[in-house]
Amino acid sequence: MVDEARLNPKFATQSTNLIQVQDGLWQTRWGTSYYGLEIPDEESLDGACEFLDSETNIGELIAVGGTTGKIYTSTDGGSWTEIDDSVALTPGNNANFIQIGGYLYIVNGVDYMVRYDGTALSSFTKVDEPTDLAGTLAGGLNTGNYTAYYQVTAVNEVGETGPSTTFSITHDVERAYWSETTSDGINLTWTAVDGAKRYNIYYSDESGYEIFLASSPTNSFSDNGSYTPNDAIESPNDNTTTGPKFVEMELSGNRLWGTKDPDNPYRVWFSGTAQYLGAFSPFYGGGWVNLEAGGRNKPEKVVHYRTGKGDPISTVLCSSPEGLGSIWQIEMTSITVEDIGITVPVTYKVVGSIGTNSPRSVVKARDNIFFANKRGVFSLRNKEQMYNVLSTDEISQAIRPNYRSLDDMSDICAYFYDGKVFFSTTENSGEEITFIFDMERGNWNYKWTIGVKQFLEYTDSNGKSRFLGIPRTGNRLIEFSESFLGDLGGAFNQLYVSPLLSVDKDETVALKTKEFIAKMGKTRGQIYFEILGLLKDNSLVSIASKEISDIESFGSNTGVGTDLASTTLLSTTQSNIKYVSDAWAVYLLAYPSTFSQSTTKKSIKKRKKVYALQFKVSATNSESVFTLLSLQAKGRLLKQRTPSNWLN
């Protein structure tokens, strides 16, 4: 499906700035316009999203400035207001957002996680490890041959610090035989830590193997021997009181998941659930798992998907240098040790899977997960007519030459909207583009000559949903809508090029053309038609062309102009006919503001002997709109001898 002569007629060799509608008709694509006001002091934006107030059910736009890193809010496209001048992110890093539990979590892989509650921002402050841990013997204990080793950590609402310096003390009675009657035990104290909600105490009878013993709300604790050390919980290595730093977030299994930790590239983080959602300490049911640590595959994005059996599960798409990558699935298993529940992640690698090196391209669309990598655009789904099998199949064969000419696949962003998956990136030339996979028609629209760095939706207070994008440069959001003409007030070129259509299954049969008919719907502005024919010398040449526009109604006010024959396609006269190479063109220059009828037909009479045909429809004016209903060639089929030049 690479050669244009092999394309199905429903496809297009080129479909620049077009979109398919109804039962596959090609139409002028949606236009764009700025939405909302500029954000002062910002030259670009690092990200934006909608935050929905659960009480008022009114959404507000949240945006992160790409110049200052400040975080702003706006409603219904009104003025932008900085939420909190004490909280800002490092500019120049893509921001990602997830709303859950009444909070909006914001991460960028550089700064600590920021949380918005609809009123204020909070950036989790790092809690320091406890210091000055000390202890004394109590009851009937004296110094002796047994040694107790203790560590203490501080815990906040997000996570847990690393351990304090180990404190050790000797005693003369084995801990299992301490007497409650004489109040045997060891009394511990340490310096209180700002920001700590409570403290965890870890114990061992061997240095370096401290495990969880108990928790204390104050900076003191008495170990009387009644607490049982938990072998399943060792003292932590990392400080998670700020929340981990990661770039990508997802909700799955009522947990927050994160990937692309700059300090731990193989790590997938997960938070606790319920009241501990957003807390990543193992003490809150959170934690992490390294996938294939030290290998070629690195986690890029977590999505909530399913197993081959259909059971919901957290799914991780990974990258690799050559672009293949892999897919893993993580099942959360709960076990209880003593009286403490432990969450254990169990990982599975999907056999034969392909991952992504473009995490912002990963998008959930109906029953599929779509994503891009260096090789193409793929979908993750159940294998048809096969039980318990997930497969990753390329869906971009029809645009493979275009796709593989792109500059940076890792920069692709995607969004599912109106039954279509929108992908946006830049070409090698630096041009920003958008290309679309139409799920309703199983077809690609390549390409729109406008691009964004992120797509999003916003529903205003009137209930109108708006499809928005963040430009790569600029401090205003862009809205995509079929109600707009042109891009941001300017024109864009439209071009439809059909596949090369054989006139007969017998390659030696030629068509003696007589007439070409174009049927258009809701036409406005200037539209240019061209017919190309494949001649017996294997050359593809233009054999006829026509430009049509209406003054008051379709099929009216045509005429012959006074221009001399030239090679220029457009002129400044009201209307004209000119000879252009081997093509005739009629120009009717005017733009109706309303459509007088839904369809119009135009014909070009031209006699030519061809073996295959190709149609082109184009427009360059910002007012030009059309729906291509049908293109038809009429003539007589002629059985021909095999041309002599085919025999050489």
C-alpha cells in the first residue's frame, strides 16, 4: 500500500488540509482560531488542562507558562490569573496533569510534584531525616551481650524520609524474654522534624538489616518487646516526602502511576489507594518496581488497559534504541504479614509486543491503545478470534513513507476526539503538521499544515466543549473547529490527489476520454480541478483543468475574459479562459456568504487517450470550502496493441 497505483480508492495519494466526512467524502478541514486571551510575560506554554470543580461542576483552564514556569487559571477564555506566586515550575519542560480526589496533580520530571485543590497550589516540601536518635535501658535491663539496632524515619502525607543514623545499645536479656512486670524495654528519643506527621521505627538485632517495628505520633518511643518486627518492610533507601520526580502520569486501579523518573530510568512508581492516593511510600501502600533494570527497554508510559482475558490491569509501554520496545503488565497483589498489609507488584512481559519511544503519543481510543514509535503507529488490542492474546499491529502502512520521513518521532503528541486520533509533530523541514487516523472509516488523513505540542478539551460554563491545542511557540491556546475558515485568520492550501486509477483490468485497454464531471457539495470560494492521464509512453501529464467559483449561485455568471494566453493560473479580471500547458481553466472570482444549493456539477470536455487517470482538487484562498462528492470520467474503452515502448 505504498505505491499510489495500489491504493484503495477511498484513500488519497495526498490529502493536504482535508478531512473525511459522512461515508468517506473528502472535505475542507477544520479551521483554527485563538481561544482565550494571551498570558502576559509568557512566550510559550509548557502545558494546559481542564480542572473541574466537583461542587460547582464548572471547569477552569490551568496553564503552565513556558517562560516563567508560573501556573495560571482562566474561565471561559477570560483573563489569566496567577494562582500562587510562591509556586512555580522550571520552565521549558512539558507539564502533565491528572485530576483525582478533588486534586489536580502536576509533574514535569524536574520539579517536585505540585497539587492544586481549586483554590491554592501546594508543592510538597522535602522532610529531613530525623537526627540525634538516642536511647536508654528501662526496667530491669542492664548492659550485656545482646545488641539492639534502631533507625527512625519521618512520614508526611506523601511519603517517608530515609532512615536516621543507626543507634545501637546493648542489653543483658534477649528481647523475646523482656518482662512486662518489671517494664523491661528501651526508651528512644530523637529531634522533632518539621513537616512530619508521624515517625516509623525500624529494629534489628544485626546491623544493616533493620525492619519495621512500629509507628509513633511523637518524637519518642518505648520498645517494650511487645511489637513484632515485620520482615517484609525494610527501612527505605529513598526520601519520598516530596513525591517522586517523574514525567508521565496515569490512573490505573485507583492508583497514581508514574514513569520517566530522571534518576531511575527503569522505575515505575505507584501510589497507595483511597486516602493514600498520591502517596508513594510503601508505608501508604505505594512503592515502585524496576522493569528489566539495566536492560535495553525503559518504561515510557503507563496506561490502564486489560489482559488478554479482559481483566483490567496496569500496562507499561517501554522504549528501546531501535524503536521496537516492549509492553509489560503489572498486577498488584496484597499480602498480610503480622497485622500489616503489604502491596506486592507482579510483572509480566507481553510476548512479541512492541512499545513506544513517544509517551505523549499514547492514547486510549475506544477498545484500543494507539501509540507511535520509530517504525510507525501501532495499536494494542486483543487478537481477533484468539483468546487471551494481546497483539500490537502497525496501522500506518498507508502513510509509511510520509511517517518515516518525520524528524523526531519521540516528539509526537496524540488525542482521541470525534472518532478520530489526532497526531501532531514536526517534519524535517520544520513545518508543524497534524495527521489523523479516522477510526470510523479506517483511513488516514495526511496531513494538516498546523501542529501543536499538546491537545486538550475544555467545556465552558455554557456546556460547549472545545477542542484545543497548545502551540509550540506563543502564549495563546488554539481552538480547532469546523466553524472556522483558515488558520488563525490566514489561508491554508488544500490538495486532494486520488490514487492512480486504472481504466480497465486489462492494462492494454485505453480510455478515449470525452468528458470529466466534478460533483461538489457546499462549495465556496475558488476550487481548482485537474485531471492527469497516463499515456502510452508511461508519462503522467495534465490533460484538463478547471477552476470554479460562484458569484450568486452555482452554475451562473460564467464568461470569457480578455486575458491573453499565458502560463499563469490566476488573473485579476472578473473571469477568463486561458490555455495552460495542455489544460483549460475557467476562473470565476467571487465568494458567496451563503450557499444557494447543496451540490453543483461542473464538466470539462477533453479528448485524450489514456491508460490510467488521476484527479486533483485544490484551493488556496482562505474563503475556499468544498466537499468532494464525486469525480467522473466519461469516454469509450478501446482495445489497443501493446505500445512498442513497453516491449523495449
